[in-house]
Amino acid sequence: MDMAPAITDSTSADAAAPTHIPARAIERELLVRSIGRPFLNRLPTLVPLLVIGLAAAQMPARNLAFFLIACQLTMVVLTAFSAARVFEAMENHRPARQKIRAWLMCEAISGFVWGLMVALTVDIMATSGSAALISIVLLVTITAGCLVAATAPGLSQAMLGGFAAAAVPVTFWNLEAFGPVVVIALLLVIPSLLWMAEALRKQARRALRTELENHMLSQQLGEALEAARHMSLHDSLTGLLNRRAFEQAAR
């Protein structure tokens, strides 16, 4: 005779149970969302390459510039392909750790090529405005890429790590041409971008956790309402329709 209260208490306890989203699930969802459409997402990268290519036509080191542009175009294809493999593996719930490492390695190499392009500004710094244009394009590209990729775990670190591995030695090697101000600015920009990327990533994690928790709560609320509706129309002991539900069905 006490089965109905027991069922009611159990249903209430399940509905009131706290939602818990595993950190791994949040990281996975952030990674999937950051990949999106791998090939379409990399089309904006062609714009700075086009600008650098136009500026390189008037540069003494145009052969080096065209070579680096060709290398970066190759890395754009490779990073898009590796990101697509990660997305496919995660969508099909297959192991993706090795594919993620390969993707991050491609992103680091791409950042390294961007860093090598700093060398293009050395030979023309005193004779042409192309040096300033290329420097601005590189800075905007790295900053935008780092902030856009901030939500993906490890992506901003890979890009900035590759860029710093090339840009810092090139800048120190040509210290007389760049001057100490540029070197100090470069050394300050990289950790600042890392800090900003980490702050954006934490903010994205909090927002995604709230979104997933709200979705889970709405599901639990829907299940609780359906259980309450079922209990209001059925006998708790036999599971048959009660009198009110039977009369409604009979009409």
C-alpha cells in the first residue's frame, strides 16, 4: 500500500539530483566546436598570404618570400586535413589522441613558418614600406589566430610556440636591424597572447558547462513531468489506467 509514495519520492530525488558534467566531456565539446568546418575555417588565412605575396613582388628577397608562402599554403591544407580527421574520429566516438597530436604538430609547424616570415622584413626595412606592412599582417594574423583558437585545448599554445620558436631567434639574430624595442615588444606579446587565450578558454568552459547543465536540467524536468503525468493516469500497483484516465479513454 506504500508503493505510490515510494515511487513519488524516488522520482523527486532523481529530478532534484545535481547535474555533473565531466571535464573530459567539456573539453571534447570545445574541441569539436573549435574545429567546425576545417577547410572553410582556414580560408581567411589566404588573405594575409595574398597581402604578403603582393608585397613580396617588390622585395629583394622575393624568392624566399614565395617559398615561405608556398610552405604556408601547404601547411594550411595539412592542418585542415588533420583537423578533419580529428573531427571525424570524435564524431564516431573513436580514439583521437594520436590524431590530435598530429593536428597540433601541424599547427605548430604552421606557426613556425609564420615566424620565419619575420626575416622578410630585414632586407627592406630601410628602403620600403613593405616591411611595416608585412609586420602588421603577421602580428594581426597571429593575434587573431590565437584568440580564435583559444577555446580548443592546446591549439593556441601550439601556434604561439611554433611562432616564437622561429620569430624570437630571427629577431635576436637581426637585433641591429630591428632594435631592442621590437625584441622587447615581441617577448611581451607572446606571453600576453597566451594569457588572453587562457582567459578566453576558461570563459568558454564556464559558458559551455552552464549550457550543458541547463540542457541536462531541462531533460530531467521533462522526464519528471512525464513520470508525474504517467502516475496521474495509471494505478501505481497494477500499472493499469485509473478511473479518470479510463473515463477519458472511454469518451
